Amino acid sequence: MSTHNPSLRGVLHLLVAAALGSVAAHASILNYYVDVFANGALGTTTATTTNPASASQLGPGTSASVLIPKLNQLSDPNPGEMYILTGVQLTLSWVSSGTVQVSNLDCLFGIGSCPPVDIPFTSASSNVPLTLTLGGVTVNAPGVAGPVSGTAKNSTDGGPVNSFAGQHGSGSTGNPVGNLALFEGFGNSTISGNVSNGSQAYSGTAGAGYPPALSFGGTSTTGAVLQVQYTYTQAQIPVPEPTSMALIGSAMLGFGLLLRRRAIKR
């Protein structure tokens, strides 16, 4: 059916406007959380809307998988409404615990200067990098235990290894998502990702004026909580008010009369 007739097009526009009314929309936020190492190395954990109280920690060189529910465009969280994703933010909040060992190798194995000396140091720490890959987005977050400062005793004064236990650290790194289509769908669909717990690294600084005879090492564990934050608009077509219903009736009547007139002319 052609709608080039100005009168017919006007009736159609009136009919659509009366039927649809104005679409109400407002911004909302939905958060998912997952303790990435809750099920151990190589395990898989599905995100929930509950933020875990703590993060499970593993030693370096491990990885785990995560499943994140997509934004359900039709029924999440309120049935009967339409949801349009406008933004996704991925945040990896890490926590790390460890023991830092500082070895004073002065005069040991012929390294350093003699006579042996105790060497002060600062900023000794362990670093276990965390890497999240989800939906084509990568988030890098360093899990750092420490730093700690102290004195590394020489081989004749209780050395050469001094351990400094109970070092803890926490922090977070976020990254916005560009491809929103990967994070929205219909029904109970999910998106998978991976979190890797990288190789351990240690660092520290010897006191000024002392021989460079310190070696840093130790052990540590690192874990993380992944937060996926969806920002979306919530749209709903309202039930027409009585005035709108009257407009619909008038428009339909006019539409019918126009069709009848066109049929008579033929």
C-alpha cells in the first residue's frame, strides 16, 4: 500500500504517535563479581551479584577461568522491559601476601668487599603480575607484597639470608570496554575469560655507600576479585492513557474512512 497521499501519511503518523506515546528511559548500573581463584588453579568460577569478602590466593604461575553473565536485554533485572547496554567497566582488585628474603652476599663466595658488613635496604617487595583477558579486553594488574625496609646481616652476623614475613598489598586496575555487543544478549548467555597469575619478581634497594651485595627473593601468593560493571538504559513502552486511546480511536476511524474513499474512487 502506497503512503504518498499527504492525508493518509498524516493519519499514519498520528496513529503511531498515539499508540507508542513517549518511551521512558533512565540509566541503571548492574555489577557482577567473581573471586577468580575460588575454584583453584585451572578452575572455572561464574560471577554473581554478590561481592566476595576476600580473594582466594594462589602461588605464581597459575591461571583460572571466569564466566560472566551477559546483560539480558529482555529480562534482567526486571521482566517486561528492554535494556540497552551503554558501557562496560572491568576492574581487577588484587591482594597479595608474601615473605621477602634478603640475602647479604658480602664476603660470601668472594662477592663484595671485606671485612663483612651489615647492609641496610629499602623497598624490598615481591611482585606477581595478574593478567585478565575478557571480551577482547586485557587488564594488567601487579600484585605487590611489601615493600619492607630493614638491614641484611652479613655471613658472620646471622646472615646471609634474612626473611621478612607477612608482607601484604592490595590495589585495583580498571579498563573500559569498547565492543559492547559481546556483553549483551538474550536469555542466560555468558562470556568467558581468563586470569593468569604470572611469574614472581623481587626487587629492593641497598643503602647508599654500601657494596652491591644484596639478593632479593622469597615467596608470595596473589589473588583477585573481578568486577564487571554494566551501565545501561532501561526503556519501557507505557500503557496509553485515556487521551491517547481516544487519539488511537480517531486515527483508526480516519484511516478506515480514507481507505473506503480510495476504494470507492476505484
